[in-house]
Amino acid sequence: MKLVGYGNRWSVAPGETIRFMVSAEVPSYEAVIVRLIHGDTNPAGPGFKEERVPGAIEGSYLGRTQTYPSGSCVLVPSSPDFDLDATAPMTLRAWIWPTTPGDRAQGLLTRWDESRWAGYAVALDETGALAFWTGDGQGGIGRATTGVPLRAFAWYLVEAIYDPAAGSVSLSQQPVVAWPRDETAARTTAETGVRADSAGLPLVMAAWCGGDGERPPMAGHFNGKIDGPTVERGGATVAVWDFAADIGSARVTDASGRHHHGVAVNMPMRAVTGHNFSGREVCFRLAPDEYGAIFFHDDDLEDAGWEVDFAFPVPADLPSGVYAARLRAEDAEEYIPFFVRPPKGTTTAPVAVLLPTSTYLAYANEHITWRNPDSPVPHDPLDFLEPADHYVVAHRLMSAYDHHADGTGVAFSSRLRPVLNLRPKYRTALLRAPQHFAADLYLTDWLEATGHRYDVLTDDDLHAEGVDLLRSYKVVLTGNHHEYWSGAMLDAVEAYLAGGGRWMSLTGNGYYWPIGIDPARPHAIEIRRGRNGTGTWRSATGEDYLETTGEPGGLWRDRGRAPQKLVGVGMAASGFDAGLPFQRTPGSFDPRAAFIFAGVGDEPIGANGLMMGGAGGLEVDRADAALGTPPHALVVATVAGFSDSYTRAVEEVTQADGTQGGTMDPDVRGDMVFFETPHGGAVFAAGSITWTSSLSANGYDNPVSTITGNVLRAFAAAEWPP
Ligand SMILES: [Fe+2]
């Protein structure tokens, strides 16, 4: 990828400005703003469609490369309190839980500048043993080590006591759980020999400085937890950091009274169990004294922090829609999408499309599906990789589906970095078709092709503004995979429906996972996967609760908010071989549903589709009165008869006995439902991810298009019932 970039925001209104950051391995590139209509290049469909938006940013820009400051740590400002060469011995101590000891040298408590070999560091050396280094910045280095590697995923109390009078350091590493024959406990005392020049260096936890300057690059990142770091001099406390005090924020508080407060960089995971976790409680709010740890990773990344290359002030008359900055140079092309919403408090159409930006973010730079050797698809995804796929692995960009280097799940995802799968034309190696953002352009294309005016809104807007965002729309349509919801977003939809709003839920596996958002860091979402659900990792014991909000993670259905209560259907099954058409049910002949099927006979509904070849597929949702489907909801169509590639969702399986496949389990199916809500509101739920990929078949003349159009026209009308 010779061109990669990101915007400082995803949602923007006319009159506001979006800034673009670009890394280019070419001398220059051309930039233009385009409106995106259809994002799939598949010749079986309408093909790629975009429209140039003439404007001031159009032109040529100089290329430059920008880099990723990945890796989390804590920075504490420099202080003479942390200088070694005083009169009394200095002690640096912490509990640590290393997860990749021996991978390479990793910083624990450091004032170390790698570029000059200056300062001092308590670290794990390249073998994974506790070490202490001093450097004078003139080439002299003193190294002491216990010579005994620590075990991974085990708690240790580690300590370094520097004695300036003797010029020596005593190192100790003691496992918290002391087993007989454990040979990883070690103590040693060694001369350091070299003076530590740490002048001006910050005190860093879980990394060290890779240079100096205002915003030094960081290096030597530690994978693992640190708990209760302390600095003492001559028996007096200099600093003692309480990581439990500021859970959910980037603040790090020094409880010593000496104000050596710090800041956590790149969103390391907090609200994680500490060295003394007992299981007495499993929520950090109920036992904060057992949650004094921070979990650091060398691939955490909150903000790439790139320099701005150009900015686009959105003109007052630019229609709401999906747009992108398109960059081109030589054979390179990059799209940086963004969403233009109407100005706050206004609407420009009776119809709104709510695009699932929280789900885009959860999947941002996802690569586990094709790196998984047990891929569930019949083809080998490795044969269908795109340059973007290689790029995310080479630059260690993580989604909330991927795993850190130590195998633990990624809990945060930020949009202040390039998102390589948020682009038109992109096809996932898993499906060999668009998913997520590019697949949501099936809907915008159909709206344009069939003459429906629409506003574009995002999850970001809904979370921030609640029901006020939706209130003036006659009807709101969702994305094709609208999976991640904050409590505020769900509250807004409930209030919209209670007030007479009409909701077209065009998603499969929707309304599924809770997310947390820290108001001070609205560019990132947090996910704790808890104990249950279709995902790629589980939370560790005691780490189910969202640090940003204190709420339980896991599934919304396990918190009394099953999707069936909201839209009539919820996650039933997923599969990867093929999509199938829906068939009408007796409920579809109820007079209440007549408007939905005007012009539709009893032919299969969605026998073609650009994703998986059918309108019912990938993930399908079913009605279930026990989970809250309203009693008057009509199931108007069903897709069933899947192969055993489709299996029942794990949260519905109490005993895995070989009967969960599509050929055996009658609940491996998708239901399409319709029901009325108070004050003239209504819900239509398609119950499948691939529904909208069938809209354009046969020149937009097909049952999926007819049904979607019938519902949209009726829902947008003033008179009700239709
Ligand atoms: Fe999903």
C-alpha cells in the first residue's frame, strides 16, 4: 500500500471541517472528494459508482511517510525524585504478570533513552530475566540480571534496590504463588559500574524512550500486567501509583502525596485483575483493591497521531451521504470514507440510513478470519488476500476480533488510525465479497437507483444525541450488520419506536454486543466479550466489566435486552458456504402484511445476491416469544434449509451434541417479521446480513427490492396503517 490515510472524524456536518492524515510512499498524489454510491466491483452487479465533488481540496499533494507509535505505557514527568545518584538507596518495586517474557527485552520501570543508551531501567532482558541497566550516554553501560527467566502468565513481585554508596544493585523476583521446585525465584546483587544519566527523562512504565524530544518515540514495550509500582528512597515513599483509582480514564494517580501523576498512553486495558485477585467479587467496582493492575500490549494503538495533510470544510449545500477522500498516485489508490449528516437539529429527507460505525470500528483492520488455520469457508482465504490485508498484519493493526501477541483479546478499537477494511471495493478473503462498509453501499445504491431521498446518520451521532437525532424521521434503515450498540443507542431506538417511529432493521446478528465509550476519548470503543456469544475471544475471569462505563460486557440478551424485544428477531445461526432465498409464510397473507407483499407472488425471495448468492445468509436472526418477540409480530417469511456449515449460535446451545447444524436444527433459520408499535410506529426486520446484497439483482426488479420498497414507501407515508 503506497497510500494510506485516515480522517480525524467519521461523521461530519455541513459547515464543519474534516482533516485528513496520509502516509505516502510516492513523491506526490492527487486528492479529490467523491460521493460513494455503490462499492462492489463485481460485474454481476451494478458495478462501482462514485461521483466527483468539485472543491477546494482537489489537487496534488506532496507525499511523505508517517509511522505508527504502537504500544501502550504510562508516562510520568521527569523529576529529581527519580534520580539514582543521590545519597540514599533507591528501591523500584512492582508486581508484574509478563505474557511474552523472552520474546525480546521489555521495559518495566524505566528512565532509559535507547537512542543514547542513557539513564536506567528495570526491565526484563531478552531472555525474560529481571534486569537493571545503567547508561551514561557516552557508551558506558552497566548490566545486572538475575539470569533466571520469569514464567509467562504468572504473578511476580520484582524489586531493584540501587545503592549509590556501593555502586551496586540488588535484584529480586519472587513468584506470588510459591510452588515447590519453582526455580524462577531469584535474587542477586551486582555492581553496576556505570553512572546513570537520566536527566530530563520521564519515568516510563511498560516501555522506554526510543529518543528524546517533546513527544519521544517509545520502545521496549512490555506485554503483560503491572500492579502497584512503587519508588522508595531510604525507606521513604517517593511515589506509589494506584492504577485502580482512575479506571476508565487515561489518568494515573500517585497516591504518595508527592504528585507524580502520570498518563496512560495508547489505551492499555484497565479494570483487570491484580496480583491479589481472589474471586470474592468479579466486578472491579465491587473490589477495587483487587483490580490494581494495568494490562499493557506492544500493539495497543489509540491515536496514530499523524500530521495533517489537507482539510475539507464541508460546504453548507453538500447533501447528506457517504463520501470519501480519494487519493491516487501511479498505480496506488486510497479511499478515506466519511459520512456527511445533516446539520444538527435538521433533516433533509423523511428517510434516514443509520450506518453502523460502531460495528465498522469493532471490525476495523480485522484479520483473524483469514489467519485462522481452521477457516470455516470452502475456499482458502489465503488465495484471496488484498494488499490491505497484508498491510494490517505488517503494521500490527488490530480489530476487536483479533488477538494481541500474547493471545489475549483486543478490547479497544480507535478510529484515529487507518482502517484498511473501511473502503469501497474491498472484498474480504473470507467471503470473497464486500462486508460491512462496502456492503452497506448496496443500500445507498438502491436508494439512489429507486429514487428515494435519504439522510445518512452514524452510530457516533446516535450515541451522542440519542432519540433527538431520529425523532423527525418517518423511517430509519439500519446497516446490514449492525452488531455493536451502546446503551444510549438502544435507549434512543426504543424511545423513537415508542414515539411512533418506524424502523427497518436490515441487519443480521444485530443489537448484540454492548460497547463502552469514554466521553473523553469518543474516538474509541471498548468491548468485553464476557462469558457467552459468537466471537473470537472470551474475557478473562473477573474482566467482564467495561472499564469505560462500569457496565457488564457480554451480550445484550444476557442483560435483559435481547434483540427480539426491540425488533422481533435476534441472532440464531451463522454459516459461510451460501445464502438462500426466503419463502413466504402463512403470516405473510395476513391483511396487516398485504402492503409488504404487493407485487410479490410465492416465488423465492432473494435467490440471487452479491454476498453468498442469496438474501438469507451469513448470519440470520429468528423470532422467539421467550426472548421477547412481541405477541402480535407477524413472521412473514423464513429462510431455512441451510447446510451444516450453518450452526446454531453458541449462546443458544447448552449441550454440544452434534445436532446444531443447519440440516438438523429447525432453529437454524432466519425470520422476517413485521409488527406495529405505539402511536403509529412499526418495525420491519429482514433478519439476515445478506438481504441488501440482493437489492440490485435483475436491474433492481426482484422480490427483495419490491418488498424493501413497499415497506419503505409505507413507513415513510403519513397515513398509517397503509
Ligand atoms: Fe459480526
